[in-house]
Amino acid sequence: MALARPWKRLLVGVAAGSLVLAAAGCDSSGSDTAAAGDGELSASQQECVDKANEYLDDRGLLPETLPEELTPLSKPPVEGLTITRLFPGSVPTSAALSQEIVDLAPVVGWTGRALSYDGSVEDVNRKALEAIGYSDIVVIDGLPAAALQEPIRAAEQNGVLLMLGSITDPPVSVPGFGGTPLGGDTAERIAELAAYTFMQATNCQGKAAAFGLPVEALQSQGNHMAEVLEAECEDCSLSYTDIPFSDVGSPAATNTVVSRLQSDPSLNFAYFTIGDLAVGIEPALRQAGLDVQVGGAIPVSQNLAALQRDENAFWLGVPQGMTAAINIDTAARVLDTGQPVAGDYYPVPVYTPDNIESTDPIPVYPTDYEEQFEELWQVG
């Protein structure tokens, strides 16, 4: 049985709803991603490059403020709650994010916990039911609501807020499935930004093989990026390949990447929707005699170290510090309003060889994000 928190009794029976949010605001600093390719550009290529430059110049690379849509809560969050995040034990990025949430939870007076599962749907359902038994808020990333029906019912019955991150399913009830941190169209916004950054980095001549994990948000990122490139870049292309969770960090993942690139000599870019899959890829590419650029989203420190050595083209940051704050913020907004919330306001930085200042920790922008969130939460 879940802990009997006062907010749970108040939330039982609250009507369901959904909130679809808009894009995050960023600074207007100039973009300087290094362009690739030699020789003169065709008229269509030059038009494409100009469009990419304008897009990135208008948007800026490194956000200076949180999105203006993130307005202050009506009151500070209720203290004494427990938030538990489940994560696949084979994915280091996810484990690190869970620890960030554990570390950040005390800022709003909560206790954070992390619980690993083996990557299977069966195990995540078992662990979710376990976490619902002792938590007020449970967070699971990347699995759609259809795969978690029993935990959703248990959360509703026990007055627990269940948040399913990085999915497009709209949250429906409080208590129950009431929040989606990095939900809604977050993945599509990241994909659009990635497409224009890719266009600039390759002088609109990029042929990419993209790689990700079997997670809806990562698949959506790859697929939508391909759609943007098809619409905006005549001489660009992108195809997407899933890599199993069990292959993360093993030679099998690297072999999949190398084999795909070797299968098509026209490919000149390896794009990763999550940086864990790109760790150590540079020496493997050199050994295979492959001359391709590397870039992607959700980098880990090793990816940024390669970027700093000018071995990668760009990485779109979804830094764990910001993602942890978005998770806490989404939960706090659900509890503040009693309504479901899609937490899809995210200030994504574009790291390049010219602007990367730190590889460990991964830099977060805006740099004073913690203070800005504390002001929104009315704490600190």
C-alpha cells in the first residue's frame, strides 16, 4: 500500500485532462557549427545552407533562460513525498539521470529513489508495482501506456502519480498516469533542430545512417529528422536502425554501426539519437577505413570529449541536470494543478567543437537553471 499522503486524498477523483505545450525559447547567439564538404554548392544546396544558417542564428545555440511558458507554481510543492525513477540497468545515461533526480528531489523537500530493471516489459511492470507500493510519484521512461496498464491501474487505486517520460501518449488522470516529462512533441522538436544542424554541418550534402534504442522518443527523433530532411534538403537523406538494449556498451552495437555504414558507400554521417551508442565509435570507424562524420543527441561525457577533440560534428544536449529538473518540475505542476501535464518545454543546447566548455559534467544551459527553477518552485 502506498504511503497515505494528504495530496493523494485530495487528488482522488480529479477529472482527467491534457496539456499540449509549445517550443522552448533560446538565446539568439550566432551558430558556428563547422561545415563539411568541398567545392562549390549547387543553387539548391546553397539555398538549403542559407536556410539552416538562418534557422540556427534565429534560434541560437546555447539557451540563456528557461522557456517563458514555465510559469511559477501557485505555491511551493508539498514536502515529504517520495519520487522513484525506474531505469534499465544496461543504459548508463538512464542510471545517471536517476541519480540526478535523487540528488535534486530534496530541493523541493522530497526523497528520491532509483530502481533498476532488466530492460524487459515484464520486469519493468513488476518493479513499477513494487515502487508504487512505497512511493508518491513513480517515473518510467520510454515505455508507452499500453505496456504499463497494471501499474497505471495500481497508481490510480493507490493515489500515486505515475509519470511516463519520453512518450507521445497524453497523460490522462491524476492520480494515475498524470505526467509525461519530455513528452508531447519534445522528440520532434529535437529532431527538427537536429535536421537543421545536420544540414549546416554537411553543407546540405549529408547522407546519414541513424542509430537508436527501441524507445518511442528515440525512434520518433530519427523518423521525424528524416522527414524534415526530405522536405528541406534535396541532397540529404537519413535512415534509422534500432539497436537492442542488451547491446549497449558491447562490441555488438559498434559492429551494427560499422556494418550499416559499410553496406552503403554513399553514407557520410553516423547520427546517434542517444550518445551511449556512440561511445568508442571513432576508433572503430578508423579501423574499418570509414570516413564519416559523427553527431547526435543526448550525449554522454565521452561524446563531448570527442567533440572537444574535433572528432565529432555536433551534439544536441539533453543534459541530465536539466532533464532531472524537468522531471521534478512536471511532477510539481501536476500536483499544483491537479491536472495532467505534458512537460515538453526543454531548452536544448547545441554543442559544437567551438563552444564546448566542459565534458564532465555535461554543461547545462541556461547556466543558472537551478536558481531559475527554484524561483519557479518558490523554494530555496
